[in-house]
Amino acid sequence: MKKLSLLICAGIFLYCFMHQPKSISDAASSIFKESPAISAAVSHLSHSTSPAPSPVLTASAASTTVSKHPSSLYEVMYQAMKNVQPEVTLQQPASSSSVVFNQYRKILDNQPEIFYVDAVYYYSNGVIKFKYKYSRAAILKMKKQLNQQADKIVRQANQKKTQFEKVLLIHDAVVNSVRYDEANLEKGALPDLDYTAYGALVNKSAVCDGYAKAMTLLLNRAGIWSEKVTGTANGEDHAWNLVKVNGKYYYLDATWDDPVSFDNTDILRYKYFLVTGSQLAKDHKWNQASYPKATSTQYSRLQRLTDFVRYNNSIYYVNSSNSEIYRTDIWGTKPVKFLSTHAASLKIRNNTIYYINRDNDNYIYKINTNGTGNMPVVKSTAFTLGMRGDMLKYMDAASSFREARI
């Protein structure tokens, strides 16, 4: 009987803010368990510091002659999984199962479009077999859905002139469209797809691994170097991104820029957008020595914004010193006063800003981004203001939650 090395990838390995999946946690305590006929290699998915290869490969994995060199092995395994092939044969078998596993792990980290592989089996004769979670027809349909959603965002990003503008657009697109799956997290029933770019971009539901993989996929397709980083945040397993903008490295945590609100309304912030390593290390932990240093504070002005909205290349925000509304550009420079009214809880829909007017009984007002049309839309006291679609959500003076359609 041929000796078989089994590399198990039980779907998604990194849970955000909870324990590891039951399908892998029990086995992970032992890396290798020998038996007369089989050795099982089981490991958690961890970060890779290798840059993602070109997504366009000319060789066909089904017929390619492959050496034991890891980069060639990476490319052949990637092509086989990308094309949903059942197996591939190496002309020269890999020296060990760990070599195959390491390349497989890197592919899952660096190629978020590969979200449908359930397990990889490596035989000592050089055969690598792939087990998929879904039928080939289902996978091809899902891949098409993912590409359609990704292409929409990438097309918009590629219309921007600078790398920074591309990253900003992609960050906002992910944060504004994806919802953290708090409901299933609380029930302990998170679906595997929540940990994938597909879950984030197609289902619009994800946890941190899904956010980070969606960012990697979109940024790389827009020509921006990025990779997923794994570690812990506030003591819990977590994932985020390292991004290279204009030759400088920054960290970006889209999950933590999309906090879960009390009323389930959308929130956008830039607190973890293009930050330094030292800034991120205040509440994140990871093996910093394995990554390039991120020291630029070029975008720190954006990170300090708390109550703001963005419209095209302008940001409208509540000035912390006088609570009035100011406008600045997306680089955080050239701030000017926009409205001499004490305001709070800025929200935006198309080109209209909604806010709580503290000078007029905390009524909800609206004003166009060009400064016209300043008027009340809800003539009752509001102490909080959120927005979901075309609905304003607020808490009134009696601490009751109310809604008003825009």
C-alpha cells in the first residue's frame, strides 16, 4: 500500500473573537500521528509572508512537469485548485508532506479566490489529490459570482488616480457593504463562508478572516500589494492586512473599522486605516519581525476622525474643539468650516448629510454637500442617529428607538 500523507484543511481555521472550529481543534494538538499505513499532518492556517504570485500562470497543472522547487509546486497546486482539478502529479515527488502543506497554506492565505477546497491528499508517488466542498458546477457558479462582485469594486478603484485613493475606495466599499456576522457568532453557528472573500463580497456577511481576504483580493486585483496578517486583538484570534502604498507599508484592519452598532446601522471609521505598526500594536499582537516595518504617519489625520462622512473626495466631520461641521479633503488637509451649527451623529445618503442639530432641540436636520437646503426632517428630540438604507434610526427623549424614512 502506498504511504499517504493527509493534509487536512477543514474549511476555515481562524475564528475571530471565538474558539477554533470543532472540526479542527481536537486534531490540532498533534502535528503528526503515525500509523502503519498513514501519517496525518494537521495544522492551523497561519500567516504567510511571501508575496502573492502573479494570478496569471501559463502552465496547465494537469500536464505540467514539476520540480520540487516550492515556487513551482505553489504554482501547480494553485492552478489545479483554481481550475477545480481533482488531482495533479509531480514528476519528482516532494521531499515531505510538510513541503506540500506549506505551499497549500500559502495559497489559501495569498489567493482568496480559492475558498472551496476542503482537503489536500499527498501520496508518496507524487500525486496530489484535492477534495472540494462543493460540486464543480457549484464552484464555477460561485467563482463567477465572486468575480462579478470584485470586478465592480475594482473597476471603480481603477478610475482613481493614486494608490491611496484606490485603497480608500476599496476600504470603504468593504466596510459599507459587509456586515459582521454578530448573530451567528453569538449562536456559535458561523458558516464556513463567513471566513472567505466570497462570504464578504457575495453574501455580504463575514468575520475578520473574510474581511481580510476580501481586502487582499480587491487590492491585489487593483494593482496594490497586500497580504493577510494573523495574530490576536484584545487577546482573541484576529486577521487584518498589510498594504503597500507608494512604496511604504501600512496596516489596515477593515473589520475594526466596521464596528457593530447598537441599532444595527452602518458605521464607517478610519481608526485602523493605513496605520503604523506601533499604533496597531496598542491592541493587536503579531510577529512583527516577519513583516516589513510600517512607520509612516502620513494618514494620521484621517485616523483621528470620529464623527464624519465622506462624499467623493471630501470629508465632512464634527470638529472636536467646537462641535461644528468642517470639510476637508481625503488627505485630511485644508479644513474649512462648513456649517456654524453644533452638530452630532453625521450620516450621509447620496449627496445629503443628516445630523442632530444641538442648537435646535436635537432635531434631525439635513443639508446638501454644497451647503444648501439646511432644514429639519424629524422635529423630535434625538440623542443618537443611525442610518440603514433609506431609514434613519434614532433614540428619542424617552429612550425609545424610532425610525424615519428619508
